[in-house]
Amino acid sequence: MRHTFTAMTYNLWGDWDLPRRTPALSGLLTGRSPDLLGVQELSPAAVDLIDAALPGHARVVDDAPGWQEHANLWWDRELFAEVDHGLADIGMPTPGRGLSWVRLRHVEAPGLAPVVLASAHLTFPGNAEEVRTERSPRTEQARSAARELNRLAGGDPVILCIDINDYARPLWAFYDGGFREPFGTLGRTSPITHPVTPRLDKPMRWEGVQVVEKALDWLFFNGALRPRTAEVVDYFLDGVAPSDHKPVTATFTQGAVT
């Protein structure tokens, strides 16, 4: 028995310029319709937008504000069903923000182990404490996330949707925790995911800083999953980008592959 499905991670850019971006974001999600979706920089308006764009999907429903304001997780109801969910503390300074996770059982392949799907957004390098101390919290946040996911999964497969806000040591912390990512597993390097350039509807400018193109957005995985494809998605609608980040999507197979 095996099951092949798609997963996507996406930093939604909060409410920034959301009315202008709504058609593009809706068009991307409707067109791609990933089987599993984990987002960061969520907002209540974006929750409603995603629900409308993915009517066949369910998401975590929880009264805690972080599920509306920071991160949430969606899944195709024909393929997966929720077992349980939670929000784990991994050392994030923002209230309500941490490691958001849901355990999903396979609907059409009930003999397969459940999948733990999670989302996290490591702390921005410009936060006040890091500016003051010149010390990054992201490596320890990554170690905490890896430990917690391994504990939750107990050997079952894990997919982590993450904006890592870094390029080196936090990634190594996940590798040390037994996680891998699809591009490297497939013998490739990841294209850049941030910033999206050009945002044709409105130029993006930062004063006094050189913006470096970088890969911040990742789909880490662990357990009995095999990545088949991986892509950083370029998408514009009428000259408008859905976000300042590009989504990352991958196809995974769980179970025996011949």
C-alpha cells in the first residue's frame, strides 16, 4: 500500500496589501490545490480566503488566536482526516506563536502510519533582542522544533512547513535531528524563495539595507516518505504577486515504492 500526495509551504505576508493580492493568492491556491498546506504570517482575512479557494479542504479549528493570526494547516478531506492537533513551545518570543501541528490519518490508505504536518516561522533577524545582543535564537528554535516533532511522531512520517529566516545553522539543526528536504534529497539546490521580484504592481524597496536573494522557505520531512518532485513556484496574476515569498511545493510518496 502506498499514497502519493502534494505538500506546500507558504508565507502569506500577513495583511500587507492583501486586498490587492487577494485575486493572485486565490488563483495560486485554486490552481495548485495542494493536498497538504502549511502557512505562516496568517491573518483572519487570509483564513477566509484560503477556505474559499480550497473548499474541499479542512483545517485546524481552534479558539487559540495563533491559529488565526500566525499559522495554520489545511488538508484535502478526501485524502486525510484529523486525529489531533496542538501548539508546542519552541522558544518563540511572540505570544501564540510556536510549532503548530496536526496528526492526520490516511482516508484511502488506512494501513499507512499517520502523518504529522506542522508549520513554524522562526524569529526574524531584525527582532529587538537579536539586534541588542547580536545573537540568533533560530538554531535553538530549530533544535526544539526537531525534538518536539520527533517526540510527537514517534517514528511516523513528519512534514514541516517552515520559514526559517536563516540560511545555515538552523538548517543543520534539522539535519542533525534526522530531517531532510526534497531538493537536496533529489540531488538539487533550492531556488530562491525571497524576495519575490519584481512585484510588478508595487516596487519593493528597503531603505539602508541590501536585500539578498535567499531560500528561506522549506519543506523538511522525516520518516517513511520519499520526495518525488520539488518546486519553488513563480506565479503572478495581472502583474501582482500573491506574497513577498514564493511557495515551495513537493510531491511525496509514503509506503512501498517499486
